[in-house]
Amino acid sequence: PASWYVDPLVVPAMERDAVFARGWTWAGRCDQVSTNGSYLVGSTGSVKYVVVRGEDGVLRAFHNACRHHGMEVASAPGDVPGANHSATSTSTSASTSAGDGLGDPYQRNCGEAPTSAKCFACPYHGWTYDLEGSLVKATKIGGMQNFIVADHGLKPIRVAEWGPFVMLRLGDAGGESEDGPEAWMGADVAAKISGNAWSDEPKSMRHVARREYRLRCNWKVFADNYLDGGYHVPFAHPALVADGVDMKKYETEIFGEYVSVQTVNGGEFARFSAKDSAAREADSAMAAAAIKEQKENRSRRSEAKRKKAMKRLSPTARRKAENAPRANDRAERLPPQPSRAELTRLGDSALYAFVYPNLMINRYGPWMDTNVVLPGPGPNECVVLFDYFIRADADGADEKFMTESLRASDAVQSEDKWLCEKVQGGLESPGYGTGRYAPAMEAAMYHFHRRLWLDLTEEA
């Protein structure tokens, strides 16, 4: 019903506890917290969190709120007094431009050198916590009654790593999880996603960019658009169809309560092998060295022949020959010729996995991108974070290819942004109440709505 998308009593207050706190949700990337002392901050709705890898190498997560007066104890780079705080803070370092809501240009390599700390000191009153969340310093607390230091550490959140992602269970305290993300979503589908998205080896995909989009719509409108089984693609994204997305090979599968997977042409990809990749790199280097040696040998022989021929010329002819461009000079001015099969952005197969409530994992061609839609402070606001990864062993994935691919993706997101904001406008109109499902296309959307209904009516 439309009320789920526009009612300020339902959105976001009820969803915080009923939807986002019950299962595992995305918090960031593992490469952001790969070294001891590195941390990331983020928020899902009103829940602010900090994830940190301790000096002992253990990954922990906490509510990002000082136990004294609630001040956030950890901040993203650049989040300092005097900075522009008109935009909603997210876990990305990319700010957002006003106007079109499309965010800043792509942040290559995310612009994120891992942020690190030895401790978290509250900038408000100086209360200080170690990386395990314990309170180690509290200033001027003389006279406080019944104050037990050990009871005033940062409140923990359960955290786990799944492939290249950091996942949180916002409704649970820290500690060993009996059911990690894989068990929660189902071992079979977790294996299907990890096997095809990152070949069971997170390092097979290299992170290259992050983009942030701000949309004037409810977060569920964006999810619905993703889950319509490609219904809107021929009408709203003609370039995708022109680029080879075969809608006749578009299929949707439902897995348990929390996951749906849409595929094009099976959604399967060649396995990644670090050993094979290294071997290919070594072979390429050897081949390049052999080609270079051949060119140098030919150049030496050609130069020797040229000098010998020059001796037989008259002085006038010799001067003309000296000033004429040589074959090697002409070759250097020619555009480089492709030496391998053309690499394409979309490829022949695609996999689009939705992990309830707000994580989307997309695998196509040499690319993987993730979309995380985060509810805004009001029912008609949301932020979508896109992280782009490319296969580490992708031949031909040079700077030009990546830039053109990212621009093509941005064009698709601009089209989806327009669609979602127009849908939100219609939902807010008194002319709309409830809609209908197209069973042949919108099974994944129905699956999402059913899970929402169970959570919001507390019949889970």
C-alpha cells in the first residue's frame, strides 16, 4: 500500500526495529578495515555505527555514541567542525553536490585511505574508549553516584565478514554469532552468490570506485525498481537492450525468506584462480619482453642496412634521406592496434542478487557492483551507495575502459533516479492506493513485500 512509502509513522521509526535490526545488513567493505587500528563509520537510518579492527586483529562493531551525552566518538575523514553538514552523513568519503542529487564524480579507489586510530576520544567532553570499546578515560566525574567504569563502554553490535563485505546485525550485541550471514540467508544461495560474484575469493574483485546518489523517494521504491524482474528495462533503459541484455533469458529465483536472484543467461562466470592469474601475468610479461627484444633486433638490423645504403648515395640524395621520416617514426604515430578480443562492460551473462532488506549485488562482464539503499530521515528520502569492483585478472581493463563503463552505469542510474522519484510522486497522490503484481515478472518484488509485511506486522 502507498502508506508504506509515505506515512511518517511507518517510515522510518517502525522499520528501524522491525526491518533493519532483525537480520544482517551491509556496513562497508573489508578492505576499509583490513589493518589493525583501521575503522569505518556509517549509519542505517538513525543507527550510527563504527566498525574497527583491534590491535589484536579482531573485527568489532559498536554504536557510535558516547555513553556520556551521546556524541559520536568516531568520524569520517573531513567530518570536522566548520565542515558543511547540510548533507546526510554516510560511510562514504564522497560528498554530494546540490541540485541533481547525483553526487560527486566517481571517487576512484574510493578516495579512502584506510582510516585508523589508537583509541576513540569523544570530541565533546573527552571520554575515551579503546578499540575494544572499553571506557579507559572519563574526565571530571568526581561525585557521580553508582558509576561503574566497566558498565560504560561503547555498546557493541554483532559483526561478521562475508566475502568482501562487512555485515552487521543491528539488533544484537557483539560476541560470537550462532548464525552468520551465510546461515541466515541460506548456505546454498550464499554459495551461489559468492561463487559467481567473487568466485569464493574476495580478492578476485578489485575495488575501483564509489558513487553516492541521493533520491527524493522512499528507499523501498528503489528496491521495488530493482526487483521487477527487468519489467522496466525495455521501456526505461533502451541502451541496455541495445548493448545485448537478452530479456528472453531473464529469470528470477526465490531463495528462502531473505534472498532473490535474477539472472540473464544463467548468471554464471568463469572461476577465478589467483595461481592462474599470476601465471597469465607472467606469460604476458614474458611475451611482452620477447616482442620488445624482436623489435630491438629488427631496429638494429634496419639501422645497419640504412647506413650501408646511405654510403652509396650522392650527397644530395643522402641529405634528403636523412630528413625523410623513418618507418619506425611513422609506426609510432599510428594509433595502437587491439591485440586481444574486445572487452565489453556487460558481457553475455549477468546476476542480480537481492539480500533483504537493502543490499543488491550485481555481476556482469568483468564487473561487480553493489548497491546499498539507506533510508533517509523522512519517508521520501534515501541515499544509494554504489561500490564498483572489477575482476583482478580482466585483460584489457585499462583506465579508458573503466571510465567509459562507469559513465555508462551512471547513465542507467540517472534513468532509474528519474523513475523512482516519479513513482514517489504518484504514491503521494490520493489517486493511488494499492497496486497489482505481474506474476510473470514481479516475483522478487512480491517476495520482498511479503517479508516486509511479516516484519511490520510482527508475525515473523
